Amino acid sequence: MDRNMFLKSCGVACVSGAAITALLEGCTSANYYAKTLIAGNKIVIPKTEFEYVDDGQKINRQFVLVRSAKNKYPICVHNNSTGQSIGDYNTAEKITAEQKFADHKSAELSTANTPYTALLMECTHKGCELRVNGEYLVCPCHGSEFTNKGVVQNPPAEKNLRTFIVTADNENIYVEV
Ligand code: FES
């Protein structure tokens, strides 16, 4: 089975109900909702929320989900620094408003100065809630697929995902909503 066929069948499985929960869990990464604070228009995520201990080993999460009162669906905050510990990012990183992207090309630039991206998990085709599958976000409704930077990879969606400005300091990540 090629990759697209797998993702489509995974999507069908994801909407088929509780009876196949085990299959659903097998085709998506574990979703973790981070503990957050609100400061003005920012969601504050402690960097430690990207870490957990398993069998005595510290593991870095690739992504966490956060809820925003302003949005129907969660926001996926992805750590693109695979292979580096969170502590490697000790300098403040900032994406300016000019770096917000509107097309595929600028989308790739938007993460140049920070390892984090924040994406609204709402499919740009017909508004279904996306699921995280490794480095991709996949729509269970009609199979659209997006990168962890929000760039559409597979139709029927044609537009990139909505993104949020992300800043970070030594301790926290700030998502502007
Ligand atoms: S709503 Fe996501 S592909 Fe149609």
C-alpha cells in the first residue's frame, strides 16, 4: 500500500467510531494537551511541557496541543528541532509579523529562526479537525495532508493552514492568538 492509500485508509479508520480506537491510536501519534497559561493575547507553554520521562529516560515530544478560547479546534505546536534538546535553544527566538506566510514559499521561511511552529488544526478544505501523524497533519474527512509547517501537501485542500506568531525565551514558548 502506498503512502497516500495508507493515509486515506487511516483517515477512514479515524472516523469509524470507538470500536477501532486501538487502530486509531496506532496510526496517529499520542496527543498531549500541554498545561498552559494565558498572558494577554499569548498562550504561554513551559518548554518542559515538551518533555516526559519514560522508563527513566527523558524524551522530547515532537509536538503538543493547546486549546485556545478563540478557536474551535486546538493549536498544534510543533518542535522542529528533532534531535536537539529543548535546552539547546537558549536565545530568544522571534518570528516577526512580516514572516507570517501566505504561500508555500514563505511558509518555509517562517520557521527559519525558531524551532517551533503553531498551526490551527482546522482543515482548509471544509473545516474538519486535523490529526497529527508524525511530521504531518492529516484530515480524516477527505485525506488532505499538511506538513508540520502548515504547507498543504495533498489535495483536496489548496490553502496552507492558519499559523500563529511564535516567540520563545529560555523557559517558555509564546503563541500569539
Ligand atoms: S475537510 Fe479536510 S480534506 Fe476535506
